[in-house]
Amino acid sequence: MINPFRIDIPQDELDDLRDRLARTRWSAEIGGQGWSRGVPTGYLRQLAAYWADGYDWRKHEARLNDLPQFTTDIDGQTIHFAHIRSLEAEATPLMLIHGWPGSIAEFLDVIGPLTDPRSYGGAPDDAFHLVIPSLPGFGFSGPMCDAGWTHGRIAGAFTELMHRLGYSRYGVQGGDVGAFVAPAMGRQDSEHVLGVHVNALVTFPIGADGEMDGLTESEQERLARLEHWQQEQSGYDKLQGTRPQTLGHGLNDSPAGQLAWIVEKFKEWTDSAADLPEDAVNRDAILTDVSIYWFTQTGASSAHHYYEAHHDPSAWAPREPGTVPTGVAVSLTQDVAIRRFAERDHNVVHWTEFERGGHFLAMEQPGPVRRRRARVLPLPALIVRTAASHRWRRYARTPGHPISDDVFIVDLRVAHRDKHSARQAALARGPVGVGMLRHRRRDLGAVDGDAERDHAGGLAKVHPSAVNATKSRASMLVRGDRGSGRRAGRGDDLPGVGVLVVQGVHRDLEVRLGHRGREHGMAGGSVEGVAVQAGRVAVPVCWRPAVWCRVGRLGRAGLARIRR
């Protein structure tokens, strides 16, 4: 069950926060050390004073509540998420996954460019439907219900969430923790995950022969940065990975302690050109993030995630490289990812290195979507580029959702009576004038020997085995019915375009194949699909295992493309 959710922090909790901040017992510090030993007391006192008396939680709570939010229970854990549908009907479903010390608030400034690119100078084809969950044990998904919430278990919960929302094809973007979870989703659900994009990816050498040969100067700097992190900046990782409960007592009782624990990362992990955290990320945005941890009491709960990751025996187990197309964004000032190491574990199809911005990319570089080459690229543009480079958009549609007034996509499972049972069919376009796919030169007389002939009308099934599309025409190789015995010449219409007959607005569907506007009988047994409006809809029919289909426009004609 999915339930609507609204953030409503009681006023007495806001009053308690102010009271606790006012009564903070501040620690002494050694002068002249700056940030080298942690957050300076003077800086923290000023930020805490603003949090208490200048920052307006209600304003930011209202902004968060502008997002449609929901909760659901998966594997015994409450999962909170925002679900923002684009006005562009052909938008691609995309999950955005935060990390630590992040929250759904870090994506507020990219929601507009991703869901409504028209308004930000982008193309409508670059729109996304967004699903933005809070990690288990984080924010409004907290506290953690039990032990064992590893990256793999979180990935399983998030793939289940996308299935509950009806998305059969979707992309995933993840940073920090999300950069581990997103690829895990691709491995677990490769049939449905179109592609993955990550930032703040961590890669390691494994001691293989020659893996360090020929590293560029930039890659050597990233290795040195990784070593510096291990020696000087990984204290939080060791504490949260070994004694999260002990640490949690302080985080849960002291807002000043919680503030220091998080704001240190906004100093160390943002663009190195920023002198202070608020020079890289808006101060109110930082405090909104900290406030979510404080009001939900998930400082300790989120720390347990590190313990789970450190004690997960499968984390370092050998595994096959991921096969899902993956894009990687690398901050040249903060990240440690090296392409050859990433390609060892992932199917990298897009790699972007940027000179500005750091770990919190969605907050540091929200920016508009623009198709241009630049050294500074905001997160939406990086996702769009990755999607375009491997055609995420072209193959993703929302099942049963109208693309326009006369276009539908339905993701079906067709139960045949032969070995082709339960193959996917992607049906689209109608109910008016789509035009047949034009045929250049293909044999329509050959019969698929595995097809049975006991379907209605005594006709064998027609199996389109390949579709290739160009800007001017499309061609399709099919096997037609046994009795046709004819060859189509150039320009003839194909019997690869069918007619979807919807028996009312329900799930009782049947598929028929058409040739020159005529029906040729039933093309399969029972069909289980998503209800669409009643009527006869001309559709391209694609019967191949695990294919992705795209339907677009060539003027007023229909276009189908299969990607194997």
C-alpha cells in the first residue's frame, strides 16, 4: 500500500531545538588551526545562532511539501519518497538516490530542470518523471527497522518501489551511497533498468598486473586524494562503520553536535575553491538538510548504514561486471574515480570530468539543462547526456500512460502456445492515422517453423525479427502467414503493423495483425496488459525476448525501433 505523506513538524519540536541550541556548552579550541582539526568553534557558534533565530524551517518545510510525497512498507521498512510526474507525457522515469549526509532536499533545485526542461531552455524530449526516495534509516524513512540494510538490500527495496509505481523501464541516478545502490539496482533488475548515472563514485585498484601503468597526471592526483582521505578525513567513516550506536547518543541529543557532524562534510567535500560551506552550497539548503536529520532523529540511524556496509560479506566478493549502460560524473576537485577501474566493474558508456562543483553535485551545480559542450555541466545536463548517449529516452515509456491524445504505450506479456511464451510486446500509436511502416524489400512468405497454426483464422503468428529506423523510412523483416505466398515490392505496406482491439476499459486485450488495413486473425493466445481507452489502435507488434521498443513520429507516420 502507498500512502500520501506530508511533513508537519510540531511547533514544540522547533521550540525545543532553539532551546537546546541556546544552552549549548561550547568546546574550547586551539587558536589558529582553522578547519584542519574539524569545525572551528567560532564558525559553528555563528551558524547555530542563525539556525536558531534566522533560519525559517516552516518556509523550507512548505517547499518540501510542494512535492507529492508518499510512504510505503517494503521488507518491513518504511520507505518515504517524492514522486514528481513531468507534464511531458513521454518523459522517462528516473530515480534519484541521495547519500550521507544527504536527503531528498539536496535535489530540490534539479527537479524543475529535470521534469520541465522546456522552461529551462532544454528540449521536451529530455524530461523525466522523478522518484526520489529517502534511504532506509534516513530522514522520513527512518529510523532503521532492523539490521542488514546493505547496499544490495536497499537496491532490492528500490527496484520494488519502481515496480509498485508501475514503471517497467526506468533510469537511476545516485551519488555517494546512491553511487553504490544505483549500480546494484542495475545488476538486480537489468531487465527494467535502462541505465545508471552516478557521481561521487569510489573506485579502487585491486592489485592487478599493469592496472597502474600509464595513469594520467589527473588520475594520479585522484589516487593521492584517496590516500589523503584514508589518512586524514576518514574518521567519520571509521566511527560510523564500527560504533554507530555510541556516536548516535551525542548526535540525537545535541543539535550543535549534529550540525558540526554534517557541516564538516559540506566544507571538506564541496568545491575546493569555496572558503566556507555556504560559499559552495546555500546556507539555508545546508540547514534544511541538517534539520531533516534532527527532526527525524536519524543521525544515529543513518550512521548504522556505514556499519552495515563495512560488515557486508558480499561487498568485496567477486562479481560479474554490470551490464547496464552507466554514465559517470567526476569532480576534478573532490572525486577519486578512475575510468579504467570503473570500467572493470561497470558498463561505462559516458564519462564526464568537471572542474567546478564537488561531492554534492545536485546542490552545487543544479543549473539548467542545455545541450552544449562545456567544462561546467550541471547534474541535469549530465543525466540528459548519458540518457541521450545510450537512448534511455527512446526506449522508456510509462505503461498505460497516454503519450498524447491519440498515442498509448502498453507493456504486455503475451502468453503464446509455443516456445515463444511470455515474450514482451510493445504496442503503440493510435487510434487515428498512423500510417503503415514502409517496406523496402523483405520476404513475407516464409513461415516460422515453430509457430503453431491453431490460432483463430488458422493463421501462423507473424514474428517481426528486426526493425531498423532512419529519418526517412523504416524497414522490418517479418515472417508472414503460410498462405500468403507473395513477396512485397518496394513501397508495399507491411503486415508487421497490427491492430490492438480493446474490449472496453479493462485488461481483456487481444492482438490482431493487419496488412493494407485488413485484419489477418489473432496473433497469439491470452494477453495480460494495462488498460487503455476502448477502441481499435493500430500498433507495431514486437515479439522478441527482453527487447526495448521506441515509438516516435516521422511526420504523421509511426516509427518502431527494437534495440536488442
